[in-house]
Amino acid sequence: MTVSTAKRTTRPAYWAGVRDGAPFILMAGPFALLFGVIATDAGLTLAQAMGFSVLVIAGASQFAAVQLMVENAGIAFVLLAALAVNLRMAMYSASLVPYLGAAPLWQRATVAYLNFDQTYITAIARYEAYAQMSVHDRVLYFFGVATPITPVWFGATLAGILAGQTIPEAWALDFIMPIMFLAMVAPMVRSLAHVAAAVVSVSVGIALAGLPSGFGLLIAAGAAMLTGAMVEIWMEGRKT
Amino acid sequence: MTYSASEIWAIIAILGVGTFLIRFSFLGLIGDRPMPAFALRLLRFTPVAVLPAMVAPLVVWPDATGGAFDPIRALAAIATVLVGLWMRNPLWAILGGVVTLYGTMGLTALF
């Protein structure tokens, strides 16, 4: 009958994360399946395709790399383009510092490995909404969010490699990803500053969509962050 | 594809290590040292600054249609944002977007 208090206190944050991460299975599943199919089509072995999903674990950059490899691009260019797609995660990393910076190094390293769009956006929304969360609970929550998504990412990649069948386009599963990201971001738009940042993000993102993958996004994100901060300062100035 | 097996593994390994280092960067090096106030202010806008720019081109020029504008997908995206702003809950927003996407696809298939 003796249940350790440590367990009792650690569980809620972890399980809240599992619950909030679970819907992303809908998105990670088809996306990883498609990667498995495309990687196999491109001529990668089972181990190589799985290596991408397990070691890189960043969907958009995996697709970019395989696409360029199919075109026989220079290795340096493949690396540069795929890493540029992932550079936004440096911004994620920096924005997690105020919340997770005090966690032990191994926990920060594990969070870093699991820090992709879905886990990041889910966790940061929770940290902002529950400012009183302890650092330990924040880490547990992050691990909780990653728990349902990560095995599905690996498993669906393997299923795609073995099945080798693309999902029919009529299912429009390509659009589940935009819907899920918009659904996560919209509730976080809480002030005029957030609206301004989002508008700049969309406009610059569309205007620079023709640049090599990743670069337009970085410029748009930087301009949007700066816009949000400046509007916030201007609003604070008007209040006083 | 004309790379050797070892070249492919080198690409995978370097991308793996490089991506991890990008993710670990600030979280690993800064730890709990204080950050400048203006940096913190900028970083609070990270989700709102990155994700709309990532999604917007996919809404205007979807991959699945070969980059042609698709009113159904655009409508689903707008519905997702509106429900998300209104209900303040991602799950309702997803539901709003998915119902709009498949509902409109179903209706256009019927008529």
C-alpha cells in the first residue's frame, strides 16, 4: 500500500504531457510513413532510412536531404540545406532556457534530442499558461509530450519502408500538418504584439518562399520576433 | 543516387550530430545563467514568429496540388485559426480545421 510520494508528485505532469502529445500521432504517423516510402524509393537501405528518423528526428529536414540526394547534389550542399531547415530549432532552444535552464545537463540534452516542432510548441504553451510549474515538472511534461509521438515517428517510418505504398493524395493528409501547427499557435496569440508578430511572420514567410528551404523562414521568424518585441514595448509605453 | 554507402552514412551522422547541436545550443550552454531582458522579450515571440512562416507557404501553395492554390485547404486553414482564437484550445481548432477540410471536400465531391 505504500506508494512513494516522489512517484505521486511526478506523475501528473508527465501524464498531462502524454495526453497533450497524443493528438500529434495523427500528424507524425502519415508524415513518417511518407518519409519511409520516399527514402526507400530514393534508394536508401532500411537501416539508412531508419538512421535518418532516429538520429536526425526532424521531418522537414529529412525530406529536404533525401530530395537533394535524389538529385545527386554535392554532399556539402545536402548538409547545408538540411541543417538550414533545422536552424529554427536554435530559436526553440533559446526560448526554452528561461523554463528549463536550471534542469540537470542530461535532462537538457534529452530535451534537446526530443525538441522538434510538436514537442516544443506543446510544451512552451503549457509553460506560458502555468508559470508556477517547477523545473522538474516542466522536464517531465516535455518527456510526456514526446512519449506518444517519438515511437510513432520511428514505427511509421519502418512501416513506410516495408509497405512502400504512398497514401492516396485524395485523403489530403498533407494538410493535417498545417492544421495542427495553426491550431497550436492560434490560442497563443494573446495581444496586439502577438498579432503583429504573426502577420509579419506570414507575410515575410510567403514573400521569401522562393529562397532555398529554411532561409526564408529564418528571416521571417527574426523579423516577426523583432516586430512583436517592438510593439510590446510601444504598448507598455502607452500604458504609463 | 550515386553516393557510396559510407557517404550516405556520413550524411546521416553529420545531420544527426548537427541537428542535435542546434537543438542543444542555447539550452546546453547558457543553462540557468540570466539572459538579457531584450533577448527574453524577443524569445517570448518564438512560436508565433516561426510556425506561421513555416505553414503559410504550405497553405498558399500546397505540395499535394503541385503548388496550385486550393480554396478548400485555404478555407480549412482560416477555420483552424478562427476556432483557435475563439475557443483558445488547440483540440477544438484541429477539429474545426479537419471538419472544414473534409466537409468541404465531401460537399464539392457531391455537387
